[in-house]
Amino acid sequence: MTMDFFEATQETARNLNPTDRKLFDYVVKNMREVKGMSIQKFAASQFLSTTTIFRFARKLGFSGYADFIDSLLITLHNQQHTNLPTVVVSQGYSEEYLKNTMEAIRVMSPNRTAEVMAKLMENPSIYILADDNTHVIGQYCERLFIGLGFHAYFPETPYQMQNLVNRVRSEDMIIALSFQGKDVVLIDFIERVYLKARPYLLSVTRADNNTLESLSDCNFYVFADEIRMKSMDLTSNVAMLMIVELLVYEYIAKTNVTLLTNR
């Protein structure tokens, strides 16, 4: 029986080589497009042979390309947006909630994490950006990095953010938090900074090809059911918070290893 894509690849995705990992990331971020592609079209979009794509599907644990596509269809069906009353009364929502948050952690690339650690070891000044829905996480992120000894700053208002444009240097780091990845204020700030300097940009967004992700040096993506009630956006940001904390814990672990080695 065909399974949900992420459930089916829970174990196999950990052992992919760099080339297959890029394919996996592409599928996750473009699932709606890939589900309608023939193996020939998918292969052509990646400039690969159909044999390579077939082997990729088998490496993930699928019996073939058709089984791979079926899993994407099942996943997209299960992730359809719903309104709050339906979600809350659903007996299975707690399981989906946990699955979404854990999936964001499971697909964190070790190579990307190592890249972020290398940048943090350079002791950059850190500027944290967040949209309205991730504002609290931005505040918490600032507190975490200040606690680690970094010069970290989270602008509370768009006015404060725009005053930073000329302060950000190429050796600095920007952390941008936005589920949609399309916040106009954040994008405008980053593009204006890029005209003067090229800091390292780490973003955390949902898994699709959004503007913020395309501007980033490193992107970690999160999964969540988008929940809206009247004018309120109640989409969970727990997975985003978990990613930030895990990066902090990884840095602490790396720093401790360095200190022990130097003794």
C-alpha cells in the first residue's frame, strides 16, 4: 500500500548522496508540480536521465516512479488547507501536528547545518528579521544569540528595520523567519542591503519556491497546515522555533568540543 511521501522516506532519506539529496529537496519544495510530471518531464527538468530518476525513486524505497507519484498525491491530499473548526475537532490532527513538526527536523540537511555552524564560528553580528506571524520567535531568537555572546539585534518595527540597511556588513549574518517567505518589508530590506553588502542570509520558510528562499544562502523549510480564522492567521510556528533552537544547541555542542580539544 502506497504511503505518505514523508512517512515512506523517513529512513531512506537520511542515507542519500548529495545529488539525490538535491533531488529530494526539489521534490519537497515543488511537490505540486512534480506530482503531475511524467518521468520523462521530471528527468528533463533536472537535466538527468529517466534511469537516474527511476533509481532515485527506488533509493527512496518506492517500487517505481508510479509508486513515487502516488505517494506525492497522498501527501498533498492529506495536507489540504482546512479551517479551524474542522482542524480542532479532527481526532487525527494531533498526529498530523506532530508529524509536521518532526518532519521539519528530519529533513534538516547536515551539510547546511554545518555551513551555518561554520559561519557562526566567525562570530558575525546577527540581524534577525521576522514578519508579523513570527515576531515572537524573532524576539526569542535575539535572546538566544545574545545569550551565546553574539551581537544580535531584532528590529521590532519596520522603521527600525529600515534604519539598519546601512549598518549591515558583508561579514554579518541575517536570519529571516517567514512561513510564507513573501513578506514585502523583509524582501525590500534584504534587497536594499544587497545593494551595499552581501551578508550571509539564513532563512526559515515553508517548503516551496518563495522569494525569501531564493535570496538565501541557506534555507531550512517547515511544514504546517495553514489555519485561518476570520482575520487571524493561526498557522503553527512550532517547527520554526524547533529549527532555531536546534541550531543553537548544535552551536553549543560544537563550541564545547572546541573547548575540550584546546585543553
